[in-house]
Amino acid sequence: MALQSPPQEFKLDITKEVLRVLDEVLSLQGRSATFTRDTPLLGAIPELDSMAVVTLITTLEEQFGLTIDDDDIDGATFATVGSLADFVSGKMAA
């Protein structure tokens, strides 16, 4: 049986929650409201430094009830809002 992609509305909800977490963790003061799934993150947002990545991972684990192992993530995970949201969706489906 083939795996199906999550419904579009589920993807949008996850993206919305990821944006909320980004805004909170990075203290963006609402700037994430202008972000789309294509918005670059790592290397494009000065607030997303190595310490912020650790805090972001911890917050995502708490908010979504996930366990994220070091081997689960790489730079591509944080490339865009969409790649991060897709990662969270994938972890939730696992």
C-alpha cells in the first residue's frame, strides 16, 4: 500500500504552527506572518544561528510531541519554511 501525502489543510496547519514557533523562538515580532513555504531560513534569517536551531528543535519537540534525533536533521531540514514544516509532518506521521 502506497503512503499518501497528508491532506493540504493538514500541511497548511503544520506550516502555520511552524511559523508560530519560528516567530516565538527567534523573537521575530510577527515578521513570520510574511513568510511562505518558500521563504529561506538557514543563512537567510540572522536570528537563526546555531543556538537558535537547538532551541527551535527543542520547542518543536515540545509543541508537536516529537522526538528528533541528531541523525534526523541536516541543513536541508532548515532550508525553507516548507522543508521544516514537511519534516515536522513526516515526524508526526512516523
